[in-house]
Amino acid sequence: MTKNLQFKADKKRLLILTLCLLTLFSLLILQFYHVQVIQEDKWKKRAESQHYFTVKEAFRRGTFYSNTFIERGHPESPQAFAVDIPKYHLYVDPKGIPVNERDFISEKLIEIVNLSSDKEDEFREQFEKKSRSRRLVRWLSPKTRQKILQWWQPYIRKKKIPANAIYFVKDYLRSYPFGKLAGQVLHTIRDLKDEETLQAIPTGGLELYFNSDLKGEQGLRRLLRSPRNYFELGNLVKEPKDGADIYLTINHNLQTIAEEELKRAVEISEAKGGWAVMMEPHSGEIWALAQYPFFFPPNYQEYFNNLERIEETKVRAVSDMYEPGSTLKPLTLAIALQANQILQARGEEALFTPEEQIDISNGFFPGRRTEIKDVRRYKYMNMYHALQKSSNIYVGRLIQRVVERLGSEWYRSILVDTLGFGFKTGIELPAESSGLVPKPGRYHPNGKLEWSVPTPYSLAMGYNIQVNSIQALKAFAIVANGGYQVQPTLVRGIDRKDGRGLESNRRNKCALRQNEPLLQPEVIRELRKALLYASEGRYSELGAYSAAGKSGTSRKVEGGVYTRKKHRASYIGYAPAYNPRFVMIVLIDEPKVGFIPGVGYRHHGGTAAAPVFRRIARRSLEYLGVEPDKVPGSPARDVERASWLQEVERLNQLFKDWNTESAI
């Protein structure tokens, strides 16, 4: 009986033990299932992380190219303004280097990369970090990388050190083949990129404006942690995608000419600075945009860390507003001539005729407490004389007639809607100023009306209006191209290569040719004649080439009043006069005030800015291969030139007849 009970008890214990073992085994099977099936991805990633890792594969930021297609016969091979060049960052795996070898390896690498003494301690400290990856040096050249590998490979075989104890990561560094050329226009990117995306951080200019196009997409490379494998070898998991290339309208040769002559002029004038912009009048392509003092992109920190030099990083032709002064007078004449066309179309009497003798002896105008004055007092002038002598009173009298017949709103509408003042031009640069044109009924912050009775007379001579240089250039281009709208642009096209290396053009701006001109042909014809006459025998003359333009001098405002110590001297013109290849503005900021015997006031537009126009224009026309139009070459040209000289003599004699006895 006792044995039977003992057997039953043993059997029960065995059953319980078996059940426990089965339960434990089932739980183990379930855990295996959970780990190997349900959590497969988790543990696979953890396992792979012990043997594999991924690094970001850098992409090439888009390149800026010069315009080498201006004239046939010039080189058409690509000329880069800004391009990414391959560089390497050197990394170390501290755990992969034996402790007794660290000093020697560190010293050898410092010697090869030619590291400065003040950075040696920081370099050596990286070998002691508890990490599998520490960056030692940035931006090594391919040549330096090769020197390191030539030493490293024999050394590790001898010392039995893992090959991947040091490794390189490829990256791209922004480079400027032409140095400072067009520095403010291009700008640059910061030294440090975004750690996550590897995207560059632009500092301004075209780099900022087209950042979304220039950006690429980073790739990924899968690497094996193995003593026999270099870290930079591995499978490319994701192909990097390079940024789009941008083909500019700026030509590197014309840009060089403009920068050389501008620097010379600013230094001669002892000025604060200056800029010059050259544009093709039909297409609106900017061929040169120069500014001095220069901005050298790789040294951007020297400029941004110095409050006195930040101004040098701006594209002042776009960002700075100024009162154009006498350079606006040709456009005032265009408005008066256009008013003639409007009135005659209505069957009404014209405001004036270009040959009309107008009394300019009285400089008092409605609403003004002070008299408008000219540089010299004369009795009579016609339109051609007035532009040549830069008469403030004459243009004031014309606008007085315009306002009396057509009203202030019509006058303002031509300035804004036809000539484009008061609105941004849309040029592809950040921080463009819109300018300011007074508006009837609108108030200044101080509570005074922007437009009062005397406002039109100030506008007529280029005051009480704020413009940027691109706006002024655009308005003159309308005259140069025959009266048609034009869109200033810095870009010919944007191309991005696909995975097969094929290029696709995403943008290609062209001239905004309209069916109807903004200014009538009669207006353009008379205005061109006046500009040509005003330029004859002046500092802007181009020798064998004809040119037409107008100088201007405007005072700066300090403390709410115009100062006599600071000026902007400017010149706007086009060449050749009969078939313009380009229109150009030159502005010299704060030339030294003074008088040069036999020359004139050195701070005036005619002496400070016009000679710069002449030198840039002449060299540019020669580069472009434009045939001179003022030298003997064909009977037709001789006859045309002789006829024009006779017209100049007639106008000069007429001026003498009107003013010799009555000059004040």
C-alpha cells in the first residue's frame, strides 16, 4: 500500500515536472518567435550596427557659369564663376589604434597635413576619445589624401593595425576660379554645412536667391566594420543628386573690364565706393555688374565680422536707393514728348516743340519759396540746349505745362507704369529696393503730403524721387531699344543633369517684346537726338564710337537736409548711339569735393562718372568686335557723320544767337 502511494506521488511529481518543462519550452519557443519573427527588423539592425554603418555621401552644389555666348568668335567653352571642388575630411577610429602607436601616428599626420602648432594638442586629444569616429582635419586636398595613404598603407601592414583606423569622407568645397570677380553678385556659402542634410548655408547674392536650385540631395553609403576594409569603401545605398547649374548673363571679360576701370575711378576720385552695370537693351541681360570696394567670397567672415565692411557685401546697385538728379532729365523730356503725342492724338495743340525757344530766365515756380537755379544763367533754350546744359528751369517749365494740361496723376503714371519707378524690377538678387515715387493724397510718416504743388518741378530735375540703379538702367534701356519694355535679368538658363547625365533647361528668359511700344517712335527719335547732342564733345565721348547719355550729380541728405559735402556722381548712356549694343550706368559714391582747373568740379557726374563710362564702353566695344561708326569707312557713314556735325554746329550757333547778348 505504501509503495503504491509512493508510486503515485512520484508519477504526479514527474507529470508536474514534465508540464513545467513543456511550459518553459513553449515559452522559449514563443520568445524565439517573438525575437526572430516579430522583432526581426529590430535585432537585425542592432546586429548590422555592430558590423555595418552608413555615412552620408556628399553631393555637388550647382555651378555658376559665365556667359560665353555674347559674340561669335569668342570661346564657348564653359567658364565657371563658382564651382564645387572635391575635398576630404580626415577621421580616426580611436579604438582601432593601439595606445603605444597613437603618439607616432598623431605626429606623422600633423606633419603631412602641415597643421598649425596651436591646433596640435586638440588634434592629439581626438585619439583618446571613447568613440569609433572622430574628425581630425577638414578640407584636405586629393593630393594630401594621397600622401597620407602612401604612408599609412605600408605602416599598418608592418604594425598589424586595422586599415580603417583612419579614413576619409569626401565633401565639396566652394571655389572661385576668377577670385573676387563679381563677388557681391555671387556671394558664397558658410564654411560649416548643415550637419543633417549637408546643405550649404548661403550668405547672400545669387547663392541665396537660387539656393533651392543649387541644392542637391545627399546619398548614403553602407560600410563594413572590418580591420581589412577601408571605411570609405562600401556599397552606395542611395546615389547623391547634384544641384542644378546656373548659366549667368554676366560675361567674365566684360566684368573684368568694368571692375578694373571702376577701381581706378574710385581711387582717383578718392570716393567711398562705386558701381557700374552694363545691360543689353533688348533682352535685358546684365553683361557686367561691378562694385568697388570688392568682396572676396572665401574671406566672407572678415566682412561680416566688421560693421564697417558689411556694406561691401551688398549689391548696392540693387539695394541702395538714391535721387538720380540730372540723369532723370532725359526721361522728363521723354514724358513731355509723350504728352505731345497724347494731345495731338486728341486733336489738341502740342505742349511744345523740340526747337521751340523757351524763356528760362525766371526760376520761380508755383508753390516754391525758393528759386530753381541753373549752373549758369541763360535767357533762352530749346530742348537740345537744355539737355546739353542740364537746365533745371527748362525741364521744370515743360513739366509745368504737362501738369496743367494732363494733370499730376498722368505725370506720375508715366513715371510708375511706363518707366517702372516705384516697383522692384524683379532682378534675381535678394534685398532689391522698390524705390519711392511720391503719390498725390498719400502722407509721409511726419504727417505731410508726399505730393504737393511744387513736387512735379523737383521730380523733373531728379529730386524728391528715390530709385535704384537697375530701375534707372531699365528706363534708359526703353529709350535705347526703341521704346519697348525690357526685363533685367542675370540668368540665361538653369540646367540639371538627370541620372543618365542628360541636361534639362528649366528657365531661359528672353526679351519682353511687345506689339506696341511704351514710348512712341517720334519720342524716341527726338530724345536720341537730344542725348547725342548732349554727349558731343563731352568726357563720355568714345573716340571712334558714337555714344549718347547724361551725367548727374545729386547731394546726399544728412540730418534731414541736403549736404554740400557728400554727393553721388552718376552717368547713364548707351553705345553705339545709332545701334546700341548695351546701356550702362556708372555711379561714384561720395567723390572728394573740389575743383580741378581746366576740368571742373571733381565731384560732378561729368568729371567723376562719365570718364568711367567712356573707358568701360570703349574697351567693351572693342572686345565685342563692334565696328567703329565715327571714322571714315564707307560713303554712307561719312555722309551721315558730316550731316550730324552740321546739325551740331547749327544748334550751337542758335544757342549763341539766343544768349550771347542776353546772358546774365
